[in-house]
Amino acid sequence: MLSGLNGLAMAARICALHGGQIQLSSELGAGSCFVLDLPTMVDVNSC
């Protein structure tokens, strides 16, 4: 079973492997917000 930190590390690694970013904002007592930004697929034949 993965803990929350292991799951976040896995998500960050997958995001990085796909050329994306992961962002975090957190407020004590209110919780955290995670945003994964992934690039869209580009058709190399259309260039």
C-alpha cells in the first residue's frame, strides 16, 4: 500500500517523464491542492 507521499512522488515522476509539471499549494488547516500540467500531443507530420 502506498502512503500519500509515495503516491505524490509517483505522480511527480510520471508527470516529469511526460514533460509536464506538478504544482502544490497548501494552507494549514485547509488542505492542499495539486495541479498536474501535461503537454498535449503534437502531430509531427503536421509541421
